Amino acid sequence: MDTSTFYATSSALSFTLLGFWWVVVEYRHSDLVHEVAGRRFAFLVSLHFILPGLVSLASLLATGPLWRVAFGLAGLTGVAAAVIGTGRLGAAGAALRGLARWAWLGLPVYAVITAVAAVPDLVRTGLALEPLQVEGFMLLAILLLGVLLAWMTFTASGDEAGRAVDA
């Protein structure tokens, strides 16, 4: 399998989706960035597009163990962002708390990205796949989650979105 074609396409798709997400943030600007919880959540969704784009580019450039460093850092960043971006939402509205529950789905995916980067032989022996193939599937899951979170945020009614970030 030619992973370079996949990762070139993945980086272009990631940054295109990031641009679309920023349009959603602009459209919902007063709803999303009025309170700290909304800003953190908007940044978390942005990372679901930024991180796959950056590691896709890094995988095209990196040789030897450098791809592992890039994916490992991205996985750790994703885990930290999911915890920070969804943390302390107790005072936030029901819509944002509901979206945050979906955002927690990124945690195990980012954990797998980190684990495969740390010990790539796990997937070679167990799944008979190359590590960059498994990482690619994980990036697809992160992109899907980002698209779903963006869509749910965009389609929430104005009242729901306003209540979502009121502290």
C-alpha cells in the first residue's frame, strides 16, 4: 500500500475541513466564544482537524523513527486537549455538555495513536498491518469525530447554542 498518497490526501482534507470549521465558528461566534467553555470546545474541535493534517504532513517528511515522534506527540496532545476541552463544563449548558460527551470518544483513538507510535510492532504481529496504516485509520476516526462535532454544533438551534456556553 502506498501510504504517501493517503497522507497527502489526508492533509489536504484535514486543512479543508479546518477551514469549514472556522466558518462555523464565525457563524456561531457569539455562541461559541462568549464563555471559556465554548472557546475550549471550539479549539478542541479545531484540533480534530489540525492534528491529523500536521501528522499527515509529518509522515510524508519523516524518515525512520521521526514519524513515531510526530504521531506520539499528536496522540498525547489529543488526549490532553480532550481532557482540557471537555473539563469543567458543569456550569455550561446542556447542549455543550452533550457535545462534550461525544468529544470523549476521541480519547481512546488518540491513545491508540500514541500506543502505535510508541510500540509499532504491536500492530505488525497482531493485525498484520503496517503501523502507518493503523495510524491512518485512527486519523480517519478523528476526522469523522471532528466532522460530527462540527455538524452537531452548527445545527444546534440558537437557543441551545446560547445555553450551551452560558456559565
